[in-house]
Amino acid sequence: MPHATPATPDDLLAAYHFELPVERIAERPCETRDACRLMTLDRATGRVGHAVFSDLPDLLPEGALLVVNDTKVAPVRLFGHKPSGGAAELLLLTPVALLAPTVDAATGWASAPAAGLLRVSRPPRPGDRIEFAPDLHLTATRRGAFGHTDFVLSWRGHLPDILARIGHIPLPPYIRRADDARDRETYQTVYARDDKLGSAAAPTAGLHFTEALLATLLRRGFSLAAVTCHVGIGTFSPVRVPDIRDHAMHKEWIEVPAETAAAVRAAKAAGRPVVAVGTTAARTLEGVVREAGDMTAFAGETDIFIRPGHAFRMLDGMVTNFHLPGSSLVIMLAALVGRQNLLAAYGQAIASGYRFFSYGDAMLVR
């Protein structure tokens, strides 16, 4: 459908692309979580500063409320095979915590509808089965675009234990190595909750926090609150349309507990800034307001796409990483600070040797 107004530069995907040398992509995290570099970016002026992440308590606006995403990354990259012997790879996207299984009392097998990205030599047909282990398999029900597949997942035993045994940490494809034992610790925030298991990617801005840094923030008078956004394809799916107004986000599950909603409302009423730790926390805060009409307790899905022109209702700042050219995450940040300010800051980051993407350095937008 044609748009009522012509596209501006902010509407064009090409305006969010930039040259990123491959050596700027971090393959490993810093040895110490809060020892990474931290760029500061002022929303009003575009002014850039340079620090390290452990300096965060000195750089945050006074009285800020930090909102973190307490989801837990699950080892949901699975390798299996078809009955014919052909190889299959699955990225399970339905959060484990949200699966609603039915259990056959006679056999002990549980099954639940789920979805994921399935890579096989030929697109699966309804009824096709993929085996991952003697106690875990799927049966395809519908094939979508770009490998997206609906299926019934079947297992016998405790699913988190099965995934822990056979699954792999779903490192992003731009990390050009296999996952290893260290990633099970480093690709997880220190505040991830076991009962929030299910993300297919980490809320990476939170990877820089340590228990000691969180304690320092509280001691210095900052407040912390948690939301849940189970990170899935909505966060990392590429934007494929020339006019970003035509981009449709996939839905992701978000939760805001009543105490977090109250903390955000109180901060806004008192004039204290609300700073999201990561784009997923930011999307959750703004998504709840869109879905529910106000900052309130909420559990459900959102497909909010934040782009320039978005009127931020809850968000005053953000702690974030450096993101992929042309991604919905870069577009979200451009909505917060202005596209030209953001691209200028990214240019400085590249020239100054900052490390990009999930295991890279951080930025504080204030």
C-alpha cells in the first residue's frame, strides 16, 4: 500500500548502513565483564565521551532507574537428523518457560506446539520428523518463509536438562566460531532467572554488569527494576525492505511485573530518568505502553517497531552495545538520539577501535 507521504532519509534502510571492518566484530567478551569500553552519547547535543563500563555509576543521570531484562538464554541450538539420515539444525524460538505441554501418563512423553528456524536440505512437509536425541524430537506442522517452521516438540524427562545436555548456546552468526563451555557463562547476564528460561539470544547490554557493579549502583542511590523480554526473531531478524515503514517486526513475549510498573511510574512522576539496559528492555517498556495504553503490569506479546518519529513515553536513556548496520536495533537508537548523531558516534567508535556486537563494547545514551 502506498504511503500518504513521501519517504524521508530517515525512512530509507540505506541510510542506516555503514562500513564496518570485520576486525571490529568481537569474537570473545572482555576477560572482566565491566572492563569493556563505554562510549557516552548525549541525546541533546550528540556529544561523545569515552570511559570504561565500571565508570557507569559516575556517568548515569542522577537518580536514574535502570530497567534490566531478566530473561535467561537457553541452549536452544540443536543438531539432529531426518529419518533418511539428512542433517538438520534447529534454533528453537518458542521460550522454554512458555511451552504448554500435554503429558501422556502411560509413556511419560510430553509434547507442545512450538516454532523455530529449521535448516534442512529440503523444506519439511507436515508430519516430517526430526530426531535430536532418543528423548527429544519434533514433528513439522507448517513451513513458513526464511526457514521459520511450526512443529510439535516432543520430549521425555525435564526439558531444560535435555537442552543442557545436547543443546548449544545460540551465538549469533557473525561470531565465526563454535560455542564452547565458556559461553554458557559469558553469554548470560548475572541477573538472568532460571524461571525465565527461553531466549534465543542474550540481552547483550546486560552482559557487562557484575554483582559488584550492581551493588555499587544501589549504594550510590540508583534504582533497579526488571522486565522480561524473551529475545527471539523479532530482535535479530534483518530488515529487508527499502522503506523501513514497510518493515513488520515479529512478535516477542514481554512481561512487566506490577512492582516494575509502579517503579517506572514513580520515577516518571518524580522526574527521575528511566534508563533501559538494552534494546529489549527498551522495547518492552515502550511496547507495554502501546499494547496496554499505560505503564502497567502486563504479560503478552508485542511487535512494536521503534523508528525515527517514535514518541518515547517511558524511556529517557539506554545502555546498549554497538549493533549491525541496517538492523532494527540501529534504527531504534536513531529514533532515540537522531540518525545523524548516531552514525557520527558509530563512525568515531569504528575509528577508535571499539568492539561491535554481542560480545563487544557498550554505549550509554543519556
